Amino acid sequence: MSEFLLGLRLLFGSGRGNRIRFFLMAAGGSIGVCCLALVLTVPAILHAHDGRTAAREPVTSSKGPADGTLVLERDDAYGSRPFTRVFVAKGTEGAHPVPPGLSRLPAPGEVFVSPRVHELLREAPAAKALLPGREAGVISPAGLAHPDELFAYVGTDGTRIAHEARTLKGFGYDYAPSPAVDPSTLTDVRFALATLVLLPLGIFLSVCARLSAASRMRRLAALRLLGLSRKGTQRVNAAETVVAALLGAVLGLGEYWILNQVMSRAGLPGLRWYPDDGALSLSTVAICLLGCPALAWFVGRKSARDATANPLAVRRTAVPRPPSKWGGLLLLSGLGIVCGFCATGLMGHPANSLGVNALLVVAGVVLTGVGLVLTLPLLSYALASRVARTTQSLTLNLAMRRNEAEPGSTMRVVTGLVLLVYVASLAQGVLIQLEQVTRPEAPVQEYSLSPSALTAQQQRKLADVPDVRAHAVMMNSWIDLNAPGIPDSATAVVATCAQLERMVEYAEGCVDGRVMRLVDPTTGTDPKPGKSYPFRFDGGKGKELNITIPSQRMVINAYSASMIASTALLVPPSALPADARPRDAQLLLASGSDPGQVRSVLDGIAAVAPIAEIELVGLNVQGLEQISVVETLLALGMIMGLVIGVAAFLVSVTDRAVERRSQVTAVTLIGARARTMRAVQCAQVVLPLGIGLALALVSGKLAESSYLITGGGAIRWDVEGIPLLALATTGVLAAAALGSLPLVGRRIDPELIRRD
């Protein structure tokens, strides 16, 4: 304990510079702990969402008492968001189970709504048609997945839902039928967050623990020469590193608490939660308060090894030993794994992500990232030694000799930036993989609506909704159910040639104004010419049109998840009677399959026809919502990775500026010009950083390709992402060059070179 107290006295009594560095360590550590707490809490937020969803799920049975409570659940879409309505008909006898968030079941004619539905009913009065009855109350947070959920309990009479409803036994399941993120997708998200955040975070916390390393090692060496034992010297060092890490952990947890309160109320795109969902758990607090000081102790113990083992060499600034080559072995091991997976893709037999391959991919990515960081000092030392022996430039000679003497000092500045480029490449691969899994394969998304629930004016407005590229009417022929044998029917699409061409992948042979026979070689659709099919329309008897399949054909190639694939005829709008409304028909709209366009079209449909039932062909609204949640989580991870990388650079460059002042002042007093010194400082950072960034770019693309190959998607080589990464690399080099300039000031203070 006496050594620990001595360390604290030396810390706070050794000048303003040391105190500033101490608080800089604590501030940097707090940023890292805040990001760590956020990453650790994301699964808890999703688990709380799924837990409340599972707790309110009705438990039903097909058989029950005649006077039992009946329940019927409807999952519809209102715009681009799911709208869940639970119709409840209370029984006359027995106990009535109550779902979470309600104090009682709604009576017939009563409606309990979520707060967002309560606001929606005031903003869009037409939505009241979805909720027959009067609003009797608001559902509490215990019965909602998130604050913006569209959810309602509708009380009704048992006779209205008896033909579809089931008998209610209770509420609550052990699992969520519709999780916020699918388990397979959640695995990819966890891998992405671990790579984007936790890997840079470990490096950043290590950087914070080694600030002002040179001056601290000289102080520890002096104590060792005065007779302090090795363990005592390490305890003195722990007084600064561990206390700074502990203070940073406490500050970081406080920063996270404030961030959780703000973000939970403001919300993120596609992701909302209650403040209690993001509350710090005991495990998260323990990891932050124990793990970060433990990491600081480990890093401090390793950095103080030379001061305790050979203090005289530290005090006299002896020539340091070359960096260890073990980091290069880790890098080669990681690259060997990822290159092996890349080779399977080149040979046409791509490896999958099942079994041991899943662990190997993660191990390859992590080993490559860690090895990249540990190899940078060795590369910097080798580059500095070679350039210093061969160059005739004073600027390069000064810069490389300093890097040769202290390769780790410069690497603490550039490590965060190098890792940022490596992680950015991996982020591109994760986004590509998730897009292939969650988005439809076809570039066209179709929306099916019933024309019987729409007026003619609404149908015209729906065709003009932004991002809708084409519209058509799908009508089925009339079938006589009393006729003997298997009835034959045909489906016709009412559209112009231009409209149909925008809804299929390929079309040839269309003639405007004529009925065409549709032939799709990919599906084998080829109706026989000469057969007639009756199509009936609303408006009384006699509203019937017989259409004969013509011999003239139109060859099309419809998308796999398209309703056009089952059609036999193309009927021009001019061939129908005036104001014709087919009886058995669907209004079909088409847009791009990008989730942003899909959400835009769904919101546009809700603005025109708020109570219309929309069927997304080949896609569901829950899946669309999952895409939004995943994109938000990945964007959050990339933002945190960027913050950590930039923070590591700023903290390191600030510490380096303070620590190198005496050396810069000494060389300046000898006669070096300020312009020369600025060029020296810039070269010390830019040259090793350039090598590190080039290695990060290559290794990052290899790791990304191995991830895409084992993912089994269509895209295996992300060539389009290279220009963006190259541009980011150039920006990182420019930022590092600018950040090294403040090391040389205009005023020279000879006091800085006084012996300590």
C-alpha cells in the first residue's frame, strides 16, 4: 500500500504536465468504456424487446368452452410499419387472462391502443376504420415491444370472429414468434460489432494506458535505482495506470447513462427502446470496472518491464532492442487462414461457414487485425533503419533515426488510424452480406392491393406515388363451380406494353393496343391459342367479356417472386369496357427493391389509402423492419469504430506533442529551422503510416473476401469498394500529416530541456 500511495504522490506532485496526462488517460479511457458499455447493452435491448413480445403472445387452443374468451390476431401493414391488432371477445364465465400492459380486457366496442396509435388516430382520422370502437385507454410500456410500436386490443362480439378465432387460455411464451432480429442475422451483427468496435477498443484502451510512457519509465527507473524492489516499482506504476483506468471507467459509465437517456428518447432510425431496456446490468458494470483496470495493469506491467529489469539503461537512454517478431507470426497466421478461404473461392469450390469454418473465419479476421497492430513497430523499425542508412536528406535522417530509437512511440499515433481502415473494409463486407441475405434478389418489388376497397380516384393517385415505376391490374377469369370436371381459368394483366416491360426482366414482341399471349420460357408458361375465357365486371348482369387467347405471342422473362409469372394474357386497357371494375382482381404496383424505396412506396400508399390491405409480393413488413434495425446497428457500430479510431489518434498525438517537447526544443536550439522540424515530425508519422495503411488495405480486402466467400452470397470480391477505401486512406494520411504539425511551436522554452 505504501508504494501505491507513493505513486499517487508522484502523480499529483510532479508538475502540471503529468496531471494533464493523467486526466487525458482518464478521458480517453472514458470514451472507450462508453463505447464498450453500448456494445454490451445492444443484445440486452434486443432481448428486452423480444421478451415483452413473447409475454403478450396469446396462448390459444382450437377447442374450448362454448362461453370462453375468443381471440383473433391480425398483423397488417400501415405504410412501411407493421400494425398488430388483437380482437378479443370476452367470455361469460371463468377467469379472463389479461395481457401485459392492460388492467382488463376490452369490452365490446372498446379499444386499447399504444401511444403511437393514439397519435396516429389524431394525425390520420381515416385509420379509425381499422379500429372499430371508442378508445378506452392506452397500453403501458410492459405490453409494447418499443415506444413507436403500432399495437391495439379491440373488444368485439364473439359472433363476429367465431369463424376464425381461437379460445384464449392465457398470455406468454418462452420465445418471441417475431424477434427483432433473426437469430442467423444476429450472429452476423454480433460478428460485425465485435470487429468494428471491440477490436479497435482494445487497442485504444492500451494506447490510453501507455500515455507519457517515456517520462514515466525514466521516473520508475530512478525509483528502482534508489532501491525500490521490482514489485514495488510496478505498484508505483499501477498507481497511475490503474487509477486512471478506474476513473475513466466510472466516467465512461456515467457518459453511457446520459447517452442512453438521450438516445432512447430521441430514437435511432428503425430502432427505439425504453430507457430501462438500456440500463447498465451488473455484468456490464463488472466488465467495465474490473476489465479496463485489469487491462491497464497488464499493459503498464509490460511497459514497465525494462525500467524494473535494467533501470540504468532507461536513465541513460540506451539503444533499445529491436521490436519483437511475434506480431509478424500472428499476422502471417491470420493471413494464411483468410488466404486459404480466398483460394477456395478462386478454385470454384467456395468454403461454407458451417462447423469449424465459422470459427476459422473469425479467428482469421481477429488474428489478422491483432497481428497487423503488433507488426507495425517492427515494420517501422525496419523502414527507419534502412532509410536512415541510405538517405542524404537531413529531414529524413532525423525522422528515421527517431523512429529507429522509439518505434513504439510513433506506432501509438498511427495504430488507431491503420485499424480504422482495416475495420472499414470488413464493414463493407458485412453490409454486402446482409444485403444479399435480407433483400430480395429481384430488382423489382411488387405490391398487391384489392381494387374493390379503392375508389377510382385512389387508384389513379396510387399510380402517381413517388418511386412507383409501373402499375397494372391482374384479373382472373370467371369459374363455373357447378360445371363438371376440373375448372380451367386464366389470369390476365391489364397494362400497356411500356408498363409491362418495366415490371419484367425481359420482354419482346409486344404490340400496343392488341391482346397478346404471354410466353415465359423460364417457367414453361405457354397457353394454347384459340381458347376463350370469360372475365366478369361489377355493375350488373351482362358485364362480361370473353377474351380468346391469340396466336400472336409476347415472350417475357418474369422475376422469380413476381405475380406476372403466372399470367397468360396481356390485355390493353382500351380493350375493357368503360369504367370497368373486374370482380376477381388485384391492383399491382411495382418499384425498386431497395428498402428505402420500398418504405417510401408503402408510406405513399398509406397516405392515399390508409386502410387498404397491402401484400408485399415475396417480402413481409417484419422483414423490412428487421433490415432497418440491422442497418441501424451496423451504422452505430461503424460510428463507434470511427469515434474510437479518431479518439486514439487525438489522444496519442496530444500526448506525443507533450512528451516530445524537450527533444524538439533541443534540436531547435542546435540550429534546426522550424520548417525543417515540421517536415521531420510529418515524415515520422506519414511514412510508417503509409506502409501500415497499405498493409491494412490489402489484409482488410482479403479478410472481407474470405467472409463473403464463406457467406455463400453471389458477391465474393468487393471490387467496387476499393476506390472508397483508397479515398479514405488518402484522407487518413492527410489528417495524420496535419495532426503532426502542432508538435513544433513558434516559442522556444529552454526550461523544457532541463534534466529531471
